[in-house]
Amino acid sequence: MDNILLWVSALGTLTAVMFAAVTAIGTLATAAFTALLWWVAKRALGGTNTQLQLLREQAERDGRPYVTADVVPGMHGGGSWDLVISNSGRSIALDTKFAFDVWPRGGKDDHVSEDLIRFLKEPQTLVPGARKRVVWRSQIKRSGTPAFSVGAPEGHTLVLTYSDELGKQYRTEFSFNSSTIGAAAPMPQEGSRTTAGLGDQRAILTDIDYALRTLNIHVGELRR
């Protein structure tokens, strides 16, 4: 009888131990599964946060103003150059202005520098799609004297700064060299000149000749 009681007691103890072991294993499995779920959720949320950050940065890039400056062959014909400023972004550009080294005015014939420098120093507001074109450098031709240029130097650097509506500032540096650009840039051809048969109407025909040449240059510039 005592043996039976001992056997029953040992069996109960073993059952309790096995139950405790199974419970511990279940607890560990639950903890491991919970940890796995946490890791998966963290990876998913991390990926979502990364995507949201990328989307936010893309939206900022798409919505910001983009102001550029470029020197192009001028509308006054060969030897002249124009500065074109434009905002190709989707928002307004505020306090758009340039920092640069002021060049000396080229004498009494320089009708470009003073107005150009004043324009560059004046803060501009550019709405999306806005475009401004001003004379950058001009060539003066006079009968009996060599041609000369007035306005900005052949090579010059401008530092452009502007801000958006939220106050974020942007800065871009542009360097131009009109002699380098001019060596490769296409220029509109002037019309042919009549050299004979002017007769008494020479002055009128000369005026027409000048007008046609100017018109031809401007049409060529529109096709650029």
C-alpha cells in the first residue's frame, strides 16, 4: 500500500513538473512570437516612415521656386547679349536679388551698365512662370571706328539668392563668359543689302533696308 502511495505521489509530482515545463515552453513561444510580431511591425513602420519622408522631400522639391539666370545672344543683333531670369518652379520666389562685383562704367557711351547694375541690385518678386530679359552687354558700331562693347564684362559671376513663402532661402552661383558662348552660339543672319539702283529714293530705301535687317534678326531670335 505504501508503494502505491509513493508511486501515486511521484506520478503527481512528475505531472506537475511536466505541466510547468509545458507552461514555460508556451510562455517562451508566446514571447518569441510577440517579439517576431514587434520586429515585423517595426520594419513595416520603418518602411512607411521612410516612404513618407521621401514623399515629403519630393513634394518640397516639386513645390519650391526654381529661379535661374542665363546669358543668351541679344535681341539687338550680333555682339549683344541679354540676361534672362526666370522662375520655372511652382511657387513664388521672393526677394530675388544678385550679389556681384560691380564693374566700372565704360565711359559716356556706356548706356547699359548703370541701368543693369541698378536692376541686379533691386529685389525682384517672380511668380511661377515669370521671365525677365534685360540687356547684359551691347556692341556699338560706328562708321570709321572699331566696334566696342559696353555693359557687363565678358566674364562675370553672379550669386543669386531668393526665398519661398515659408522663408526658406536658396542660393545659386552662375558664371558667364560671353566670348566663350559667342564662339559657339548660332546668330541670325542679316538680310542681303542692295548696292545699286537706289536712285533718288536712296534715303527711303536705306531706311527700309535697315528695318528689314532688324526684323530679320528678331525673327531669327524667336526661332532660337
